[in-house]
Amino acid sequence: MLHRYGSVAESLALRLLALHEGERLAPVHQLAAEFGTGRGTVQSALKLLSDGGAVVLESHGHRGSFVVQIDRQKLLAQAGIFPLIGAMPVIYSTRFQGLATGLTRAFEQAALPLVLAQLRGGRNRIHFLRTGRCDFAVVSRLAWQQEEPAGDIALVHSFGPGTNVSDHVLLLSRAGARGIEDGMRVGVDPSSHDHVRLTQAECEGKAVTLVDISYAQAVPRLLAGEIDAAVWDTEVPLPPNLPLVTVPRERRAATAAEPDTEAVMITRTEAGALGALLGRQIDPGVVTFTQQQVLKGEEMPAF
């Protein structure tokens, strides 16, 4: 059976991963209070990590202990999160290719092993996060804003406008149509916060029928005459010569800073040490710079 200090060692490993060499570790009595255990248990856990070569600490008397050396691979293994798993959107566009490349680069620079899982729909990614099947998720700021009141997920990084999508438009099957009209059947993907919210905004005050669809099936269902309109990401390539009309959304904001355009990183609130690790070790500037390099064609996608 795992000793109590072995369990505490997992929590300490996460805490240490968020530190840099030369930084001070919280006092033993503070860690004991935080983990709900005794000082002796914390000291045994620290010895376990030190003896295993995961960390080298140096005591400075009343000033506490300072980190001299860290082996991040061993700390990750001790924390039981080797490698880290992130859920991001399906990589169907160059923008998402750049985002995946940027995340990969940032984790490499932080010496944190990463597995990126592609999952359609912000609701699906947040469900995976909440049920512990991934360590963090990348969703739009709009999705985060709608889920934030629950209090169980925390924002770690914001990557800025235009990192999620460039813009959304309307796809229409009726020639000459300029937008959503009364009597239309409008496709909406319930797994996507963005698709639901943007579709509802376009349909406000109009007598339409909302039809649940999968986002990937929007074009086939438009062509089959099963729906008349759907919100669409401008960067999703469409086959040439389709008998569909593309028009701007009526409810589009005047700036590109709409919350659906920004990608954010979130994690579980209860995983406080993991959030601190991602917050301190992952550089969002690396993510966004790399994404822009991919978008400009100056760097090949690699993830």
C-alpha cells in the first residue's frame, strides 16, 4: 500500500514543477496545512523526491528551502501526469495547425511532454476536462465565458483575438438570399458553444426552425436541401462551384475581438497545482508567435 507521504509527494511534485531553479519552496508547516497532513509527512515526501533524484533542495535556515536543481521528467512521473494530455479543436484549418504547432513548441521549451487530442465541439472538450480524461483544454473565450459560472474550471492562458478563428459567415442554400429569413431551417451544432450562440444571435426575432446538426455535415445537409442556412468558419475550405451563397453575419461585431475568435487554455479548478504549472511554464507568446509564423507560411506545421 502506498504510504501517506507517497500521496503527498504527488502533490509536491506538481508544486515543484511550477517553480524555477533558485526559487523558494513554501515552508513545511504551510505545505502541511495545505495538504491536510503533518509536517513529518511533508518532510518524508520531500525526502522521497530528493532521494529519487527528482529535485535538489538547499536549506537556508529561517528563510526556508530553495530549489537548486529540478528533473522535470522525474517530477512528472512522480505526479502521475506523464505525459500531459490536452484537448484542442479538430485541426481542419491552417490557423489550428499553427495553434497546435505553437502549443507543441511551448511545451517543448518548458520540457513538458505533451499529447494533443483533437476533439470537435467545445462542450465535448470541456466534458473531457471535467471527467479527468485530459489535463487541459483549448476552447474559445466565448465557450469559457459560458462555462465559467460553474466555478469548476479555471482560465490558464488567453492567446488573443484571432487565435481560434478569423471570422464566421453564413452559408445559404437559397440563391439571392442575403441572410436569415423567416421560414428558413437553420442548422446548429449543439456540441459547440460558439455555433449555438452565433446561430441564436442571427436568428433572433425571426420565425425559423433550428435543426440540430453536426458542424461537419453542414454543407452536405445544405446541398441535400435539409437545411437552408448555417454559420460557417471562413477558413474551412469549400469545394469549388458549390451552389451555395456566402454572406456576412448580420450580428457581427465591428471589431475582430469577438470572444469566438480567441483561443484560451483552461484546466480544472481543483487541479490548482497543475494550473500553476501550466500558467508559469507555458509561454503564451511562444504559442501565438509560432501560430503567426505558420499562417504566414514561414514555418511548416509540426505537432
